[in-house]
Amino acid sequence: MYARREDKEKALSYAEKAAIAKKEEEKQIKEIERQLRSQYSGNRTTLQRLSFKTTYLHYKFGGGRPLYVDITGEYIPTISAKKHFNNEIGKEADVNTFDFRHLSNIGVTIGSARWKYLGNNTVEVVGNGTYDFNLDDFKINQRNIGTIIGSILHNSPLNIVPFASVLTYGGRPFKIYIKGKAKINP
């Protein structure tokens, strides 16, 4: 006579059930990580379109190697030609592009950078930066709040969902080289 499935499950001890659940969770975590890695090509020495996905996956799997991104065609709602550059072509300014009210691709991925005004409501980044989660002089401002949230999303082993830590834990800061021109407000 064969035991029914329900009878077998009842017979398992809590320790056995926990061990089975742990193995299943580990399998799910490995599958999620495999799927994330499949989204990341690994060779990011060529110019990439700027996106949160590109920078996030490079942080997780890029091993600290530099990333080269293109901002051509991006719009930065938090920068103004008049306010930040006094409409002076060639003028440079350090501007934080992150703002909770006006989230943009650049604001979320780059944050603060040194910008050069090129005229015609267009800017480019001067120099390069590091994609990391350093706070700005430990001030309480939107940039630092966004940095803390980004750090949590990239680095903290969140256990809200059992396998969420694979999405958030681990990664290495990297140099980010930004090319191209973006549009700003008048």
C-alpha cells in the first residue's frame, strides 16, 4: 500500500520542511540571479544608452570596470539655461539633477555632475564621475535622500520577500564616462 501525498507531508518534521523550503528558496535565488546576469552582456567598454537598468546591472555585475554611457537626446527637467548658466555659452556649473518632483533618467542615474552650457538649451557633462552612493557633505537634501534610497536598492539585503536580497545586495562602484548632449529648460 502506498502512502498518500498528504500523509507524507504530515509525517515530515518541521526541520525537514524547513530544509526543503530553504533548498527551494536557494533555487529561486539562483534563477533570479541567472536571469539578471543574462540581461547584462558583461562587456561594457562600448558606449551604452543611459538607463537605470544599464547602470544597475553594471553595478551588480561589472566588477568595478568603467561604464561609458551616451546621454544624447535625454531631457533634464531640473537644469535651466538661465538659472544655472545665466545663458552664457561655455559656462560650467555643478548641478544636482535629482529631484523627487521631476524625476528623470539622468537625475536617477547620474545625480550630481559638472555641466557645460553649449547654447540652444543644450548641455554636456564635463569630466567623469563615480557611480557610488557617497553622501554630499552629510547634508539633509533631496540628493542625499535619493542616494540613501539608491544605496538601499543596490546594496541592502532586503528580506521583505525571501529572495529579494539577490536584487539588492552586492555590487561595486565604478567610473562612469558620459558622452553626448542633453536638452535642458530655457
